[in-house]
Amino acid sequence: MLALCVLNQKGGTAKTTTAVHLAARYAADGVQTVLLDLDPQGHAARCLGVDSAMPSATARLLREEASLAEVVVEARPELSLVASAGDVAQVAAALPPADGVYRLADEAEAFRDYGAVVIDCPPELGVLTLAASALVADLVSGGARGGLVVPVTPEPLAVVGLSDLLKTQRRLEPRGVMPPVFAVVPTRVDSRNRVTREVAEALEATFPGRVSPGVRTTVRLAEAPNVGQTIYEYDPGGRGAEDYSSVARFLVELAETNHAQA
Ligand SMILES: Nc1ncnc2c1ncn2[C@@H]1O[C@H](COP(=O)(O)OP(=O)(O)OP(=O)(O)O)[C@@H](O)[C@H]1O
Ligand SMILES: [Mg+2]
């Protein structure tokens, strides 16, 4: 099983685009996949052309009102979605801090029925992101492959910006709340650009062997959510589809390598 928590506290680094397309790729390859949206912006549903019901599936799960099986919708063949909406922000604010972080981990058993679990986090390191990472930490400690997947856009301070995340990760890992960084995904890359090349080198130095192939900038990836389609449906022969398939394959290979080393 593959368990991936897609996070970066910085906004707009292509977390949602990455989470949706990893999940869509694995599902299209025949892996029973669940995509869990923890962002109150609810963009994952939009990317898949699914209307968010109210109260949202994520809110009901976090409030322990319903089980995973009761809240998922079948967004595509093999692809179950736990859709989020604005009400998740209120649920998060009302969660008891100590207990809230473990709300999803308490449901880990239900997630183990899937071959791939992919979580889209909001751009912060608050209780929602920690609840997501605690679930993935639980799945990984139970034998799943994976951990944190961090999409990074090539900007001069991109790597420096990761130091806060790494500090938090190191503090929380011993408490079982955050698994290690499994992979870093360079997004919106333009290989002709000097900054892109420098960021790619700095990432490889910090996370040797864990930097995935980059996802090139393409307006098609920005357009696809407007019609509720994944890039595999909207532009299957284009570079967005090609690049996300490469990232998905890289993560599977990384999981298999880790397995071989264990
Ligand atoms: N490779 C790409 N090329 C062009 N546009 C992209 C690419 N990847 C993502 N985008 C676009 O960039 C914007 C931000 O992407 P996305 O919503 O995935 O980021 P995010 O990290 O989830 O944002 P937030 O922090 O708000 O949750 C979106 O409009 C998306 O369509
Ligand atoms: Mg997002």
C-alpha cells in the first residue's frame, strides 16, 4: 500500500494538482485509491468535477459522524473521493487540539482497505494538516510505503522555505504525528530557467534520491479543473499527463526500493 500526504505550508505550490493527478494515475492503473481532501477550499472535488455536498464528507469524518465508507463518492472507476468544503474550517476550529490531530488516524483501519491513499492538505501546518500526516504516519508504521510528498515551485527561497517544515517534521516524528519526507516534487518547472536548475540541485543535495522528475509548466493543467477533468482526460497526450505519470511511477519505484532495503 502507498500512503501519501501531499503538503507544503506555502500556498500555490501545486499540492492539489499533484494530489489529484497522483490519485487519478493510480486509479487509472487499476489500484483502488482514495483521495482525501483536507483543504476547506475544496479544490480536489472541483478538479474531478464533483459537487461538494453539505455538510462535506471531510467535515463528517472529522466530526466522527460517519465512517469512511459512508462518506466517499466514486469520482472515477477505482477512485474514491472524500470531498471537502468551507465547513471543514469550522470543524477544525472546534476540534480539541490534542485529540483532533488523531481523528483521522483513529480511522486508519478503514483506509487500509485501499491500495493507495492520497491526501491533499491546506497551505498551513495546523490541525488539519497534522491530522492528515498523523493518519499517514499510522499507515506507514503499519507497513504502508510513503510519507510526506512535498511539491515545491522553483523560486529563489524555495529550499529555505522548507526548513520550517523540516523542523516541524523532526519535532513531530517521534510522537507519531508526522512521517518522514518521502519525496519532493518540483512543480511548474521550466528547465531553461536558471533558478529552476539551481533549485533542483539544492533539492537533490537536501533530499538525495527523493526528488521526483519535475512537472513542467503548462496552461492545460490550469485549464483542466474548469471543466472538471483530470489532465489524463483533458489533454492525455500532453506534457502535464506525461509528467504526472512520471512522478507517479517514480513514487512507486521509490516505495519498492525502500521495501527492498528494509
Ligand atoms: N505545472 C503547472 N503548470 C501550470 N499551472 C499549474 C501547474 N501546476 C499547478 N498549476 C496551477 O497553479 C495554481 C495553483 O495550483 P494548486 O491549486 O494545485 O496549488 P496548491 O498548492 O494546492 O494551492 P493552495 O496552497 O491554495 O492549496 C492552480 O491554478 C493550478 O491549476
Ligand atoms: Mg490546494
